Amino acid sequence: MAKARAQWSSRLGFILAAAGSAIGLGNLWKFPYIALENNGGAFVLVYLAAIAVVGAPIMAAEIILGRKSQQSPVGAFGLLGTGKAGGRAWKGGGYLGVLAGFVILSYYCVVAGWTIRYILMAVSGSLGELAHHPDVLQSFFGDFLADPVSQILYQSLFMGATVAVVYFGVGKGIERAAKILMPVLFAILVVLTAYSVTTPGFGKAVTFLFQPNFSELTTGGVLEALGHSFFTLSLGMGAMLTYGSYMRRQDSIPRAALTICILDTVIAIMACLIMFSIIFSFDFEVTKSSTILFTTIPVLFFKLPGGAFICGLFYLLVAFAALSSTISLLEVVASYAMDELGWGRRRASLTMGVAIWIFGSLSAVSLGGVDALTTFNVIGRDSTAGVFGTLDYLASNWFLPVGGLFIALFTGWVLTGQESRDELEEGHGPLGWPFRAWRFLIRFAAPAAVAAIIVSVILGAEYQ
Ligand code: TRP
């Protein structure tokens, strides 16, 4: 007899674990940097619209597919597609999700590992010395990236922590970790936001974020906001689907999906307020680069009173957020092995963890450590140089949008309206217009938006 599927022990357990998956480097590292690059205001508004119109409906769709099928992505598409148009071909969307989880986790752990190094340096005091001068920190960071031994060391530590959590399972591992990581994360964020209010740059940060200036908005910016809404909500590869498969039937999917979207968005905005307040407090020429979190930010932190402490707290926040995300990435891959290959959890988490770790070491040494891997460029664009750049490009530009298209089309056009309605109403109660609105968005708006991303990538744009 098949074993009963594991479940979250409470409604809050699911919400914290799923919000933990969503809140990660995407909120604290990527969003501030792309908001800066796209000049705030109007871009932020488009991003909020993308979350509401595309992100939230797909979030609900993924949870529906998971809870209805009680399977991870491959099995979910296989089971729910049987006997319908397209039949088992939909399983391709599931395989793509597992592949995406494997690939994203492999390089995500490299960046996440940097935060461990920064926490240790903040505690030991050495970060304070380096951060006295921007050039000094910049060259330190460059040397750090190019040092294969440290890159592998920190990537391994982070991967080890991830495997350790997934190994213990849904309740004792993931849910328990989320119940510790998330409250601490919220508390640190509140402290840092309160601190940022006292800095002279706070007013400017608020204006920058919330005063739209549409002449600054570009088509590329709109598509970038759309693409990012996928990544930041962990959509398009079945992570929310897998977590949804552990959801209790008495809990409401619409309420959970909305809560997760709101938490993720609020935290991205808070991260911007913290970082921009500090940036705008100084007359400092900020290079809008993706490494700003590790080069500019510490320098500015250390100019302020209590800088060492605040900086240490800040990297702890980033590390915690990243860990609750890497857990969900590994869970997708491990649950594939458990559901489809019949492996036990221990074997699945360890074997897949080791495989991803080995594959990820290629990314770790591709940032200057090993020439052949640094210069390798099959895609042929500046940002796709190296193993790290190539994998990030493929995952963010191809795997997630195509996976999202599978999920939106399948839920909107292959499942019947009644099937979706039953799942959304179970644990919630009758839904009137919100159901009709959701169904319109998932059938038309979401596929159109995702198709626009895919077409523009084909035409040569790229989003991360
Ligand atoms: N959402 C996470 C972040 O913002 C990253 C992440 C975790 C993710 N799981 C995912 C992205 C699944 C896409 C799909 O950092």
C-alpha cells in the first residue's frame, strides 16, 4: 500500500514554508539592483501589476495542481493530463521543472555561500577594515570570486545546510526550519527598516520607489519586471506545486496564495528601502551592478553608527532568506526521485544533493577560478559568459517562462473550470467573482504575458 503523503502540520506551516521559498536572493539581491537600474517608480509599479495579474494567478494554479494530484510536478502533469487533450505530453512540463530546480540550485548556492563569508567577516571585524575604502572591498571581492578553493568551500557549506534540512522531511525538516528562519528574518527586517527611517536618505528612497516617472520606463523594463515576478515568487518549475501537494485539504488556496504574494512583495520593497536609504544618505556614485550587495552596501553601512552590527545582521538576513529558498529547490528534485523513482527520502535528498553539489562546483570555479569555465560562452552574450552566466541565463530566460506557460495553459485550458473551482473552494467556501477573475487571468492574461517574455527572449532580449 502506498504510504500516506506527508503534510504540513498547520496552515501557518505551509504559508511560512512557501513564503520562505519565495523570499530569497530574488528579493534582497536582484530586485533592489534591477529597480535601481530601471530608475524605480514606474518600474516598481509595473512589477506590482505583474505580481497581481500574472504571479498571483499562477501561484494559485501551481498549488491547485499539487494539492489535487498529491504529486510532484512530473506525476502531477501525468496524472491530471491522462485522458485529456495533450495527454501525457504535459509531463514534459514536469521534467522541465525538475531540470530547472537542479540547475538553479547549483548556482544559487554559490551566491548564497558568499553571505556566509560576509557574516564571518562582519563578526571577526575584517569586513570593517576592507569596507573603509570602496576600491579595497571591490578588489577583495574580485579576488574572492577568483579563488576556487573559497568558492567551493562556501558553496559546499550552503549545500550541506540545504541537504540537512530536506533530509528530515516535510514536517521535521522544512516546516521546522521555516518556523525558525522566517520569524527571525521578519524581525531583522523590521529592525533594519526602522534603522533606515532614521537615516537622511530615507525620504529620497521613498520618492525613488513610489513616484512613477513613466518617461523612464522601457519595454525592456516591463518585460524584466514580468520575468522577475516569476523568479521571486518561485513560479514556473513546480516548487509551489510540490509544496501544495503537502497542503491540508481544510486550508484555503486563494488565501494562502495571496498571503505569500503579499509577504514576498512587502519584503522586496523593505529591502529596497533599507538599501536605498543608505545609498541616498551619501553623495556616492553607485555603479548599478549586480554585485552591489557585496561591494557598495558594506562600505556605506560602515560609514554609519553601529555599522558593524547592522552589516552582520544584514548578511544573516540574506543567508536565512536564501536557505529557505534553496530548501524548496532541492525538495522539487528530491520529491521527483521519491515519487517517480520510488526512492526513500534519505537516499533522494543525499543523492540529489551530492549530484547538484558536484555540478554546482563548476559554477563556483567559473567566476575567475578556472579559465576554461570562465570564458566558456555557448550563448554568446556578455552576460552569458562562463558556466554560471550560462546556467542563470537558461534558467531565468527559458526554463521558468516555458514552465510557467505549461502551468498556465494546463490549468486554464486542460483542467475544466469545475475542477479548478472545486479545488479553490475546498477549505475556503464558495467563490463568486474572484473565481471568474482568476479564471480569466489564468486563461488569457498569464499565457499572453509569459508568451511575450518568450518571444522577446527569442528576439534577443534577456531577463534575469
Ligand atoms: N524565489 C526565490 C528567490 O526569490 C528563488 C527560488 C526558490 C526559485 N525556488 C524557486 C525561483 C523556484 C524559481 C523557482 O530568491
